[in-house]
Amino acid sequence: MNGVLVLDKPAGFTSFDAVAVMRGLAHEKKIGHTGTLDPMATGVLPLLLGCATRACALLPDTEKEYEAAFRLGYATDTQDATGKKTAESGRGATRAQVESALAAFRGEIWQVPPMVSAVSVGGKRLYELARRGIEVERRPRRVTVGRLDLLSYDETDRSGTLRIACSKGTYVRTLCADLGEALHTYGVMTALRRTRACGFTLSDSMTLPQAKTLAAKGRLAERLLPVETLFSGFPTVAVSPAQTVRFLNGGALDLERTALRREPEPVQGTFRVKGPEDEFLGLGRVESGQLCVLRLFRRGE
């Protein structure tokens, strides 16, 4: 089975748990995912099956979208509601104050990764150190928050919901903690749902019970999306039958002999290469006037 299955990950499952379950349902040993979701989080988790696993390192850096619930007034060692409470404050905030504070977190910002995270420092995962009670200095990292909206806020309960569109590597729970600090109190993330990843949305997703039902009926492949959907943001170039054979054998193609020769500006970047009958052959990269093989995705592999 080669392609993409988009799972609506349930709470309580790690991304690796989800992969293990789907490996059994799909009867496919080669399965990977495109980005880790914490166990408490739910939502869009694209799974790569078969030859699609080779796409992981080539995926474009697209924004991810989330809906996150937060609460002000206390802090935990994990920056979310699953952790141990470490501090508390009776200070409140109005909706207007929360709206005003959010402005500082839009655009390019700096974040310090939380200790309970998969970031490596000195060859060790931070969460491994955190389990041993060790806290180390972490370097701030630049991330981009393209959208940050306050969907709801209860001033009495000091809790609300955010809609966030952000770059890869952004920690939403850190955003909630930093929001609390900006309001001169504390903040934690209480729930997280990913609504978009790698261009896929919840409408493309299936729940685990739905996947089990389809697998029992031998119909799981009906939800399989082509590998090419992972690269829909890249432009395409069509090649001839002879060029298809050369490209699939690893040979570079002269740009002057492809459809790209008609481009008025110098051609550069990565392209989806399409053979006869619109078949997706793989990805090509323009180098020194040639379309070179970046990665092949042969049908049936």
C-alpha cells in the first residue's frame, strides 16, 4: 500500500501508537508520520505508507493550524494541563487585555523550547533529561505565527480558545505559557486540536474507529491519497515517453528538451515530474540547466 492516510488522532495516543495501530490495520510495515502530536492532542496526523515514507525529508515547510484551549492563573512543569502544578496566581485578565497581549505573538517571534520536548541538546532529548529531573539551558528559536485569533474567553474562569497558524517547530503550549507571562500571571494549555497539516485538513481525516471499520471490510485503501498530494504546492513539468524512461533510470533531462524551455525567466527550484497519461514519476530539481532526479516515486513500489 503506497500513499497517504490522514488520521484524526485520538487523545491518549502518541504519534507512534497511531503508527503501530495503522501498521496492523493496513498490513504495511513501512509507515511513518509527518510530525509528532503530543498524547493529549487530537487532530490531523498524515501517515506515509510504503514508498511515500521516502517523501518525509522532502516535505515543504507548510503552516500548521491548531485550535488550543488555555487557562490563566497557574503553571505546570510541562506547560500543559497534564503536568505538575508549579506556580499559581490569583491575578485575572479581561478579554481586552488578552487580545492586546496576543499582538506580540504574531509574526516572527522567539521561543524557548520546553524541557518536555523532543528537542536535542548535547545529544540528549530534552524530555529524557526532564524525566531525570535535569533542567538545561535552551537556546531561543525563531518561529512564525501567521495567525493568532482569540475565539473565546471567559473572564471568570480565565480560560479561552485560540486559533493558531504557525510554522514547523512552534510549541503551542509554550505560546500559552508565554501569553500568561505577558499578562503578569501564568498560563497553561488545556487542550489541543490540529486542524491542518501538510495541506490536509480534518475533512481529509478519518477517525481510528472509522479506519478499523474500513479495514475489517477490506476497504481501507479507499481512503488512500496519492503520494503526489504531499507536493501539491510544487509546479509540474510534463515529459515525453523517452524522457520518462531516462528520468526513471536516474538520468538528468536537458531543460531545452522539456516544457520548461518555454519559461521566459530562468527556471529554478523543485518540480513534480509527470509522465505520459499524467503519471507522477517523482521530484526533480533544476541544476546547471538540467532537470535532475531528486526522488523517484515509481508506481507499484
